[in-house]
Amino acid sequence: MQKEPLIINVCLTGNVPTKKDNPHVPLSPDEIIKDAAAVLELGATYLHIHARDENGYPDYKKEVFAKIISGIKKINDKVIICVTTSGRIFKKIEERSDALMLKNILKPDFASLTLGSFNFPKEECINAPATIQALYLLMREKGIFPEWEIFEPGMLHFGNYLVNNKRIEKPRWINIFMGSLGTAPFNENMTRLFLSMLKPDWRFALAGVGKFQYRANQMSLKTGGHVRVGLEDSFYMDGEKKDPATNIRLVKRIVSEAKAVGRDIADFNITRKLLLS
């Protein structure tokens, strides 16, 4: 089967990483914009955005998202922008959905939609069915596509149920996470289970957490999926945690891996056609 050109989705910073975790993680809006510009030059065409204020702290306010998105769009106005609606730090739906209020050129193309509750190693992330539905309806009202975030098979089972019962539209993009303590482990059997639950026309990326990022990316290349890569999910280039990663090095590595297996890299026009048309 002919595999699609590879879409590289970069998760630049997340809500949790600090300079103590990795000195290269971009924290301020300007640092995030600088890293975004660099990875877009290397082949990334999709950016998953968490907002950080000028002091590097996580922020939910649309004004902070606007500064970051505006800076990125000045560099490249064809990039796919996805904003987070994560409940890991900000719990109220008004906070989680504030970035969905952005308009015109600042309006994101996608927003994350996690289809269930789960545990991170040190805290919970609650996504009640009513919250999932409310976020989805708001995205639909604003013309923003949901980016499904799947951390265990039950979430994908729930997503299938929602689509089959016409509660939500079929997904345009699914991130399948493996390797985070408290959720699905990364291994071939788990990967096969996830992929068996996808409908043939559902586009997915495998996202490994921590030391599993590179292996999940390789598995996605092999199975015809796309990739999510970046410092939000993994701080190191190696499993021994001796070589701190950068977003640039992580993207360079997956581009090289794709070329080695004969997989083309999707450009901005191809990415927009695959995800938005």
C-alpha cells in the first residue's frame, strides 16, 4: 500500500517542562516562536501549541496564544496550528476553551480533544463525557477541527461510539499516545490493538512518551501513520537520559529516518490538503 507523505507534528513545549528538565525547552512566547520557525524550515508542517507567559509559566489566555500564533503566522501562514484544551493544569472549561475564541487569521485549525480521563504519573487529567461534548460543540461552532488525543484503547472505543452515534464527526487527525505511566504501554501488541480500532480513512500519528518517542515514530512510519515529536513528550535523544534533546534535533532525526525508509515528507500544501479538504 502506498503510504501518504509524512506529516510531522511538533509539540514544542507543553504545560509541564522547565529548563531544569531540559535547558533547550522553549518557554516564553518568543522562544516558542523561534523554535517553531526552525522546525518549519526542517519539514514540520503542523504545530501543537501550549501557551507560556513571559515568565515561562503555563497560560490559558487567548491573548497569550494570539501572540504566539501571530508570530508564527508572520513566518509561515500555511502551517497547521493546533491549540491545546488540556485539563492537566487548567480545570475549568472556560479556561480550557479560551484559545478557541481566537478569530480570523489567529483562529487555530485544530484543537486537542482528549476522549477520556486518565492519570499522569503525578496528577490526574479529568475529561468527563459532558466536558468532551461541550468542547467538541464549541470547536464545531467556531469552525475548528478536533485533534483526538488517545491515551488508552477505551478512549478510541468511546470515539468510535460517538462517531457511530453521530455525536461527533469522524476525526481528521488522531494522536495515539503510548508509554506514559498510567496509560497504554508502548509495544507492538498495543500498537496493533490501537490500529485495529481505527477506521480505514482515519489519519493517525503514533506519539511515544519519554524514551518511547523515537520507537513510536519508527512504528508509525512502518504502519503508514504520521508522527508527533517534540520536547513536550520527550526531553532526551536517548533512552539513557544522557543527551538532552532539542526540537530541532528531534525533527531532523525523524526526517532522516523517513528518508531512510523511502517516505516522502509532506509539504505545507499537501498537509493542508490532507487535513483540511
